[in-house]
Amino acid sequence: MFIRYPYRPQGRCAKLAGWLVKWGKTATVREIAFNRGPFMLDVNFVKSALPKSGALVLLVAEGETLTGDLLVELDAATDGTISRSFAAAEFKGKAGSTCVMLAPGAGLSRVVAVGIGKAEALTHREAEEAGGHAAALLMREASATVAAGGLSASLAAAVAMGAALRCYRFDRYRTTEKADEKPKLAKISVLVASLAEAKAAWVPLKATVSGVFLSRDLVSEPPNVLTPAEMAERCKSLESLGLKVEVLGPKEMTKLGFGALLGVAMGSACEPRMVVMHWNGSDAPKGKKAAKSQPIAFIGKGVTFDTGGISIKPAAGMEDMKWDMAGAGTVVGLMATLAGRKAKVDAIGLVGLVENMPSGTAQRPGDVVKSYSGQTIEVLNTDAEGRLVLADVLAYCATKYDPKFMIDLATLTGAMIVSLGHEYAGYFANDDTLATQLFGVAEETGEKLWRMPLADCYDKQLKSEIADMKNITGRPGSAITAAQFIQRFVGGKTWAHLDIAGVAWSSKDTATIPKGATAYGVRLLDRLVASHYEA
Ligand code: BES
Ligand code: MN
Ligand code: ZN
């Protein structure tokens, strides 16, 4: 699927288009746009020394104002401008507070002070946030030096990660924005005590930032561009990272008996896809003779646009439903991250990609479909489509790959937003160990999770008069009954379900996430793998 309207390539994009023309190739717009990739901040680590020009970021601990060597040196070089500014702004290094000084002297164009609170207690997450706050205040500078000499190498790398995450921007479709309206920040140099250590710490973090950006790109794409087939193609292109990628179309899925997923796809002119991404990074012996190793599995809801189908949604805000593929977007970003940092683990990522449309061929309320698992479903509301897609993908994953565990992500219910708002994602698990691990990494990464219950009393509400179950219940507790529905398709495997409806998209900037697609779950699950499932 190619974008067939005029598109003026800019910057690196234009250069690539030029080369393709020179090589006599027909440069399709899709290739150009996708190959460009998202903007990545150029991060360098250098030995601690006061810069003579440009912008400088100071990380200032609470109660230690002007005690750092570099800060004292700078204050002297600016005839006390720094300490006077801190006093005037009542800046004391409190976590999250900032103080900006323009042309303070000593040749510097701008000094940005960011409070980090109590230095001894600084966590990775807080270091990222400090980096993010600094980056937000540096957008008019082309480059900046970040004084992080007092921090450990891994915290200094975390500061860089926060800055890089904050610099994300989805501007593929802006063609008239003037250069002076665009953010300029392209490069940071982080001053550290131990260079080699900081550089090594940055390598896996950079891979994670790339995975997050890939996920944010997919979720930000408009629904006329990111159809199921287009998203499958973008998954396929991840083979360049060493992933093995299989794409299944309607023919293959019909043969397998994916009646639930195909029922959702029926109304759309765009064909559905299922993609299976394999990352074999463990040291376990491979090949026919080797004992089969159980992979860990991640499954994503990928509804590239959810109109509700015949049970159509109201017009106001329907455009938000372009991000109804965010669960799949997270799985793709996660798989790219694992491959990018060569994680020592065997993992698979499966995404069910469909568009939910009303039409003369669309599924009707009242239809009964037969799922891959053999269980039949009465579709009483065509807008409860995510669970139908997940039902087939989860059941297929459980029987075909015998995974150690399955974790699914889905923008599944409005009811989850009513429960937890836009701060925490809700999760459900049939296993306390996995639930505890998830809660722990959620606290560490700041991608917050709150556990919700699973119980027979909720499951009972799915009883249908005509089939094995119906796809909706009453409104009370309907995020929970949706999870119960999905649980019927996990084949007794260890499983967790993350309902990310409230957290996949943000209407405001936060320290490390500009407003828009959040890529919620990429960092959470990457950390889960790193902390608990790597050799
Ligand atoms: N994709 C929606 C859920 C959603 C709503 C996500 C708002 C993000 C923001 C899902 O497919 C849906 O329509 N769910 C219905 C289920 C209902 C018909 C049982 C809902 O939550 O209203
Ligand atoms: Mn829906
Ligand atoms: Zn949906």
C-alpha cells in the first residue's frame, strides 16, 4: 500500500529520493517516508569540562545549590549570575523544578538548571525525567552540553535517554512548516567521569529509544496510510534487525479457522493480516535435535481503525480510533527493541491486524462465529471487536508455540478509562508470579499498572442463549468481563492482559513523552524481559 498523493521530501528524505532517482529506481513515496525513520537525538559522552560556548544543562541536587565544582567554576566565570538567578527564581534543586538563564556570560547562550531532588536517592526514572525536562527547554538550541559529572555512568545514560525520548516528533506530513518553527535540538554532549562505562550503558538504551519511536510512529500514522497490509509490511521490514517475520493473509487465516478475527474484518475493503515476529536470542541450542525451548509471547490488538462496525460509534472523537492498534504497535516496538539490543531471550510477538468497518458485507449484531479454538461466539455488539481479534491470536499462540507465558496488550475498553483514567493501565493475570513481576517493572519504568480481578462471578455473565458465549455483558465491570472473555482463549497458559485504552495516547506533554502516541508498554515489557527472563 503506497501513499498516492503529492509528497515533498525534505532533508535526508530528499537526499534519499535523489539517490533512488540516480540509481534509476522508481522511488515510491512509502519507501522514502518509511526509510527516513524517526528523528534520533545524537548523544555523545565527553570528559567533564566547562564548555566555552553554546547551551549548558546543570543537574542540581536539592540543598546542594552551587556546591558542585563545575557550578562554582561557572558562577565565578559569570560574576555570580548563576547564584543570583537561582535566588531570584527561588530555585533550590527540587525534583522537576527548572531555572533558565539566557546569555548569562562566560560565552554561553543559555544555561538550563534542572532540579533532581536528593542526589543519593536518584532513580533511573528520575534521571530520565530530568533529561526530558532539560530537552524541552533546549528546543531553540542546535546542541547542548549536559553536566552530569556527579552521576554514575548508568544514571548519566538515563539522562540522555530521557532527553532523546522527549525529542520525538511525528512530522512526516508537515510540508509547510518553516525552519524557525521546527525544534532545532539535534545533539547533546553529556559530561561524565567514566566515559567507557557511560558509552556502554547507552548502547541498549538507544535500542530501546528506537523501539519506542517505531511504536510511536505506527500509532501516529493516519488510518488511510496504516492499513493492516501496510502495518504487516512494516513488520516485515524488521527482518533487517535479525527478526524472523511471518505474515498470514485472509486465505491462510480462513484455512486455520480464524472465524472470530475474520468476522471483524468482513466489513472492510482492507484485507486483514496476522504477523508473527520471532526473536531467537537465547543461547539455547537450536535446530531439530535440540530440546524445544519455550518462548515468551507478546500479543497485540491491531485494529487499524475502529468505527464500531454496524454498532457504529458516535462521530465526535472517532478519529481517536486510529490508535486502536496501539497494543500491536507496542508489540512491534518491543520486538524491535529486543532485537536491537540483542536480548538473550527467545520471544515471539503476534499481532492481529484488522479494520472494523460498517458496510454491506459487515458482520451483523446477532451473528454467530466459530473461533480458532472451536468455541462459538454470539456477536451482540460489533464494537466489542478487540476481544474477537485477540481470541483467535491468543488461542493460536497457545497451541502453536506452547509459550512460557503470554502477555496481551489492547486498547480494549472505555470502561478501563472510567476505572483508572489516563495514569495507570489496568492489568489482569492468572498467575501471581507474573503479576508481581509486572507490578515491579511498572514502578521502575513509570509505565504504571494496577491489578484488576478475575473471577467466576464475572465469567458467568458471558453466557449466551445461542452460542458458547456472547461478546458483551452489561456495563458494570465491563473491563473485567472483557478480560474474562479473553481468558477463555488462553488454553490454560500463564497469561496477563494489559488494557491500555487510557494510556496509549496522551493529550498533554509529560517529561519524556511529547503529547500523542506514548508507546506505553515497550519500556515496561523490555524491562520485564531484562530483569526476569534473560540468561
Ligand atoms: N477500541 C474500543 C475501546 C476504546 C474506547 C479504546 C475509547 C480507547 C478509547 C473498543 O473496541 C470498544 O469499542 N469497546 C467498547 C465495548 C463495548 C461495546 C462492550 C466500549 O468500551 O465501549
Ligand atoms: Mn470497538
Ligand atoms: Zn476497538
